[in-house]
Amino acid sequence: MSDVERDIDAAERALGLEPLRGEDREGRAAREAWDLRFAPLLDAVEPVAPPDGLLGRIEARIEALTDKDGTVVELARMRRRLRLWKGTAAAAASVAAALALWIAVPANDMPARYVAVVTSDADGTAGMIIEFDTGSGLATVIPVGLTAPEGRALEMWQLPNGAERPHSLGLLPDTPVERRTIQAGPGDVFAISFEPPGGSPTGQPTDPRFHGTIVQVE
Amino acid sequence: MPTGATTTGVGATKPFDGPRFPIDSTMRRGDAAAVTEADDDIDALLGAVASQDRAAFRRVYELTSAKLFGISLRICRDRDIAEEALQIAFLDIWRQADRFDPARGPGMAWVSVVARNRAIDVVRRRGRERNRSVDDGETALQSVPDPRQATDGGVDHMALVACLDELEEHVRDMVLRAYYLGETREDLAARFDAPVNTIKTWLRRGLQSLRGCLDR
């Protein structure tokens, strides 16, 4: 199927002729672009006073949602923080680009997005963001303002969910893009440690400084 | 660079006690202050809603609910269904405000699209009886608004109106009926007395012309 045809498919979904369910990430981006192209049309729609008490009913549903499932709110907060951090990464674009690498994760029938935000144990600042896209089977690692102290190297670690000991994912590379294959899943913990040049001499992190786990965001 | 000597976690013998996310209370205070200054700026209000600011959410409701109910009602054609769709739309706005990106379009457009897409979703799931849209005659709610009458008047709006005018009249009418009234291909097939596949072909050609015109 050509790019144009895919884009017309997206336009059909934006018009409401086809369901939005089952969109992959590219399909969603293309449809949202059409949403915005058509949006000026909605300006011509006459406003109609909504039923009395509607705001109260909506707020009651928000309360119910928050009480029953605080994680919904937590996820919204986390997505926001993630965006702020990505802004930080973009500000330090040269650093981020220099260290970006890809990790393959198992592709999945149900595309979902997961992130791991690996934060400093000392002050909670983000050190590294890993975005997992199970649709494409790729994860992007974005170091955020990470610099190793003089004479030390930064080493990445993974503690698979349920495992007792972490294993090394190697040193953060100096090369712009690097591909490595790993298995990853929900509940895995990622960490960064300070190590001697060349990596940990023991095979275990000697001075771990940053931790974070994978959370599903959509 | 942090210098703390905490070693809890991956290398330690005791179990990792979960991720430590930063506490962003200063950030949220900052947003709350921005709201009082922002007044009726929907873009800024949505930024505050993304930080779970309920006062900002109520203000967004006050500023947009009549427009969004109008959008929902045209598609749902039933006050109760339109209200249900609008309730879910505002829950979406509450939960997904962090997805709004002012660089891509104005906040009013974003909330309008949320309301429209939710109304379409609710109507499709309820499986509205198809004939109703065709046999009810032209009530006020079933008339197609004239995009040229919109007050937006921005460059994007003018381009869209001009490009829609370049379509063949019946195709333009179909696009607007699908967009404003949520009509399906089957609805359009009945109205224009043509097979569903023909409607599909006409609409795809129309959308392709529209795409070419808007990219010019």
C-alpha cells in the first residue's frame, strides 16, 4: 500500500467512516494530522447550552475514577513529567543525540507504549528515559544530561522482573547510534552505575546511582 | 551531577523498593499561578489541567461546553446520548490534557476534536438506526453548517474552505455530512441513491483531491 493510500485511510478514520481502534502509532499520527486539518470546520457549529448539572456529573466521575484507580492520575502525571524531561533532552540535543541507542524488545500483537524513567537515587532527577514501542519492537534510550565523573564510566543494568541479580547492558556508548538486542518486559528495573573505565570488574554494579522501572503509558 | 551515596537497589541484597520519581510540587505550584493570570486562554488552561488543576478544568468547561455540546448533539441527535458522549469527552480532556501540544494547533480545536471523535465513537457503538438520519427530514440539527460562515477566519480555515469548494458539489456535501453529522457510508448511499462501494470511491477520490489542494 502506498503512503498516499495510507494517508487517505487516515483521512477516512478522521471523518468517522472507519473506527480509530487498532491504529498503530504512525496511523494515529496521520489521523491526528487530519483531525487538525478538519478542525476549523467545527468553528461553524452553533453552540447549544448543555444540560444543567452536567459539570457536577462529570466531576463526580472524575472523583470516582481517582478514588478507584489512582494510577490513572499517576500515569497522567508521569506522561507530563516525561514530556518535560524530553524537553530537557531536546535542549541538550547534542548530548542526547550523541548517546541515543536502540534496544530490540519482543514485538507484540497488541501495540502499547511503555517507558522506564531512570532517576537519580540522590535527588530524583532523570538520568535516562527508555521508551518501548512493542508495536515496532524497538526501544529508544535517551540519556538526559548524564555525564560520568572524571575517570569513571556509565554502565547500564537490567534486573528482569522476578530475577535476583541484574545483568549488564554494557557501557553507555560514545557512538551516535548503537543497536543491541535484549528482552524486556513490564516490571523490569533498569539502573545506571558509576564504574571504572571498561565497566564493572565484578559483573555486578559497584556504585549504582540511578533506578527506574517500566510502566505502561498507553 | 548527584553525589549522594545511596546504594539501595540493583546491586544491594535487599529488594529494590520501586522507582523514585521526583516530587514536582514546585512545578505544579507554578502552573496554578499561571492559571490565574491566563484567564480565558484555553491553551494555558489545558496546561494546568494536565497538572490535575480542577479549577482550570472547570474554567475549560465553562468556556467550551456549549460549543462541544453543539458538536456532540449534531452527531448523536439525541440529548441523552449527546450528554453521555460529552461526559466521556470531558473525562478524556481531564485525563489526556498532557497530550495537547499547542505547537500543533489551538486548544479550542483540540477539545473540539476530542468531543467530535467521542460522539462518533458513542454513536457507532450504539448502532444508531441508519434510516433515522435519512427519513427524519431536515430538522435544524440535521442541516449541515456552512463552513464559510465560521468565524475562525485563520489561514488554515480559509485554505480548507477553498479546497472544499474545489470538490464536486456532491462529494463536498458527503464529506461535510460525514464530518458534521457523523453520517456513515451507508447513510450516504441511501441519501445519494448510490451503492456503498461507489460512495467509498467518491469519498476517497475527494479526500485525495483535498490532500493535494491543502498541500499546495
